[in-house]
Amino acid sequence: MKTSGNLYREGLLTDEALDAAISAYLADPSKPVVLEIGKSRLDVAAAVLAHQWSADELAVEDATPARRRNSVKTAILLAPVG
């Protein structure tokens, strides 16, 4: 099974799309954020919840903005897409 990280390396997921999805999710995690990658779609909130480390990092109250961004980015890039 491919991950969105594989699609990122293949150039199907751009830095701009990835950054926009991360920013949108962090701005309001309760709003749906769907990342379209080629013919695939990824629910960012579901990716974060499925990746325990990322969910734990976001729960740290004094986490820096960079730490929060990196935890969401990690969840997205490791998420399976199909």
C-alpha cells in the first residue's frame, strides 16, 4: 500500500498543497480538511488520529508551532492512500 509520502516523493503531492493542508488543519482541527493527491483523497484529521505519536504531540499544551506542524506533516506523509 502506498502512503502519501510515496506520492510526495513521486511529485503528486506538492509542498504548497501539503503546507496548505497543515495550516488549514492547525487553524481549526474541527473543520474537515481533505487533501487531494492525484486520484486519492486524504482526510487530514483521520490521518492525525490514526498516528498516535502525532495525536500525542498535538495534545502537548506548550508545544511550539513548529512542533505542531511537524506532527501533522508526519501523520499526513505516513498515512496510507488508495
